[in-house]
Amino acid sequence: MSFKLPKKEKQDSPMNGSFKGHSTNSSVQNWGDDEYEQVVEGVKKIYKSKIRPLEVMYNFEGFHSAPLTDSDIEAKPIVLLIGQYSTGKTTFIRYLLDKRYPGEHIGVEPTTDKFVAVMHGGEDRVIPGNAAAVNQDLPFRGLNRFGQAFLSRFQVSQTPSPVLENMTIIDTPGILAGDKQRIERGYDFTQVMEWYAQRSDLILLLFDSHKLDISNEFKMAIHSLRGQEEKVRVILNKSDMVNQQQLMRVYGAMMWSLGKVVQTPEVMRVYLSSFWTEKPPNCFEDCRELIEAESKDLLRDLKELRRNAAIRKINEIVKRARLARVHAMIIGHLKKEMPSMFGKKKKRLALLNNLDQEFLKIQQRHHLPAGDFPNPEKFKMALELYDIDKFKTINESLLHKVDDALAVDLPRLMSMFPMGNPELAETERNPFEDMDSQPSEYGKLPANFWNFSSVDKNAYTPIFQRLHPRDGVVPGAHVKPILMETGLTNDMLARIWRLSDWDGDGYMDIDEFSVAMHLVKAVENGVDLPEKLPSTLMPTRKI
């Protein structure tokens, strides 16, 4: 896809060129579709047969969250955007999609007043919250627990987009300072944030370079992300609206503010970025190279989301299984502590008041890590709603099934993941380069031959797919036999490789491969190749 930038800056942007693995061709995606589907099916089978029965027996839903549905597990990677009003959340989505989406509102005032799930669809349409929450094909059925007050402030916006084929983006209401907005919402904003955070694969906290304060509600929203810290990234947006010296001070002030709210020893990854649909004339250019490099890193994170999401699905199931296992032990322990005849009310009250001590007993008896236990105060609030005497005793067979899933089944799924493409040494990046050779002079051809639009990409895609690309790319060793079949000399093939492998990493994606085959055609027609690949023969920028 193309990103909008002023024409004078397109040549200088590091975004130029293809982001490998995100072709608009759905068959060329991060990691193999078949492998991804295998992992999803494996997770569904393990959860249904070995984890869900334990959750149902010990009422996991009443204390934590409802059982997962197939649509929850099958859901595309979710990117959650959180930030105060006018920090550029909606503009960031439009920047990624390179177009408007249904229900979009952008302005300096608080414009997004609801939760909007931006998803891929065959046509532009808006699905109201109540309809989305009962749709079995959408992963939002769990939102019914928040009631009509929330569902009336939620919608699904569907639009055709190659970016959305690989992810769903959640745009959230801009957060204001003060208590008034929280009181008037009619639903628990932080609980909704927590629900989305648990199901998200990437959480982006957006700050404006001119709005670094963290309001009370924003602070509560960040606190709701506890336990999900590995998913959180911070974007200091509109970084080009301050000069270099001011940017250093703004960055320091933001990290100081975050340090008081985020109670972790690790430093969060921060991206200094500016995502504009139309860049304002008063922005500063002294940090442009840094900002564009940071933006490229963020877009690379998004590009890798699909493959990482498969791993994260397993990770989330592991976390859920460990929590469900501890939950069952807590319920069984509390049931065991209750007297069989008299003094039940008194004993129940004692258990509630000393819940942290009961957790400690369970921890020591079963040699469990303290980090697997829920917050005692929150658990107590839920526990007060139930009659402990009616709880189930420990079912060892169900616990053994969960242990088996954690020790055998889920690790087996993890072993399916490839190790990725290693970085190639300099001498390995051109499979035809045995010696240095001087390129010949630029030959003459019709002007349109040197436009990427003239490359017959559709004809070369089946050949490329037969090479079994991983993360959308194939190494030179796999491409070499295809090019050798052309009968061209080794020196000429080495020149073709140098021109078409424009990022010099020793791998080819579908665009680079197609250009290589296009240059082969030129040589076969007696054309001398240029010393440098014309920029017009490179594809427009894509994510």
C-alpha cells in the first residue's frame, strides 16, 4: 500500500520500497497461512479438550473471564490504540490504511467517542455494537457482560484493505482529565480496557509532543494493562512539531511521567514518530532521519504481527491454563476448609478475611509460584457473591489434563515454529557473485519497460510460491536454480541479483523476484542493464 507524503519527500523517506511479507497478494503473507491455521486449530483442540472443562467446573468465568469461543481463538491479531484526545490515534489508522474508514472522525477536539473495531470486509459498512456482540463470526461476544451502556458506544467498521487482512485495529475514545467523563460513561472504562488488553497482540500508548500530562482516567487505563506489559509500546506522536532540543526534553518528561504510573523496572519501547495524512508546513526537519527510522521500526513490528500472533496465542493459552489451574486449587481448598455441619457462616467470614493467608497455604502445599495467584482483594470481591459450601472439590483427572497440555501439547505446538531467516554474511548475499565484474552500459528500451507497472508479477507469483517463502521471502540459494535455468552467464546473473536485491539482505520477496525475472527478459532481448536500478522499477511503499 502507499502512504501519503509530500512529493518532494518521497525519495528521501526510509519507507520507500517494499516491506517484505506484506504483499497485497494474500498468498504472500508473514509466515505460512497453512502453518498459522495448523497452530490455531491445535490451540482450539487443546483448549476445548483439556482446559475449558476445568474452567467450567470451577466457574472460572465468575472470577476471571468467560470461556473462549472459536472466534476468539481464530481472531486476527488485534492492535489496541490508547491515548488522550487529539494524540493522533484515528489519524494513525488512516495513515496505515491510506484511506478513510466508515465512521471515522478526526479533529483537534475529542472526536472518537466510542470504541471502534476497524476490520477487513468486502465492502464499507458499520455494524452496531449490539449486533457485533451476538455475531458468532466476530471475536466480541464477551463484550455482552458490559451491558447496553457500553454496546451503544461500540461499533465495528469494516472496509476492504490489505493491511486489515492481517490485523484488527481497535480505536478507543480519547481520554479527558477529571472525573466528569468517567462518571457519565455508564460503564466501567478501565474494565473494558482490561478486556481488550487481554485479547490484544500489540498495545500502543499514544502521546502528543504537546500533551504529556497523564490524567486520572488515563492512569487507571494504564494500570489496567498490568500483566500485559510485554505487549505495550509507546508512541510519542507529532515529534516533528518540536525542534531537536525540545524533543529531547519532551522525551525525558514523558518517560518521567510514565515512570510514576508504570510500576515495572523495565523501560518501555518508545517510538518517536509523526504520522500525518497531510504534513503541516510548520513542522521541524532537524530530526527527520531519526523520526523516519523510528517509524520504520514501528511498521516492522506491525508487519511481524501475524507470525508473532500465532506464538502469542499459545502464550495466552498457557497463561490462561496456569491461572485456571490455580483457580481450581483455590476453589477446591476453600471447599475443603468449610465445616460439614455447623459454623459454616463463621468459617466463610474467616476465609474471606484471611484470603491472602489461604493463598499462601495453597502456594506452599502445591509448590506454586506466587505470580500465578490472582489479586486477593479482587478475588475476595467476586468470592463474596458465592456460597463457598456449594463449590466443587478438587478433580485430579481435570488437573492432570491441564498439566498434560502445559507439559506436552502446547510445547509440541511451539516446536512447529520456524527459527526465522538468519542474517546472511556479505559473501553469501549474491549467490552468483564469484568475482567482481564491471556492469555494462545502460541499454535502450521503451520508457515504460522501466516502470514497475510493466512487470508481469502475476506470471512470476506461482514460480515464487513453489520456492516455499518463509515470512514472505526466499534466500538466494533457493532462487539460484530458477535463474540458472535461463542460461545466462554467471556474471550476468550476479549483476541481475545486485540490481533486484535492492536492500542487499540476500533474500528476495515477490517484488524483487519479479523484477529479477523482468531483467532476465531484458537481457534475453539483447539489452544492456543499467549500473543502478531505476527508482521507477521499484514498487511503491507497502506495509
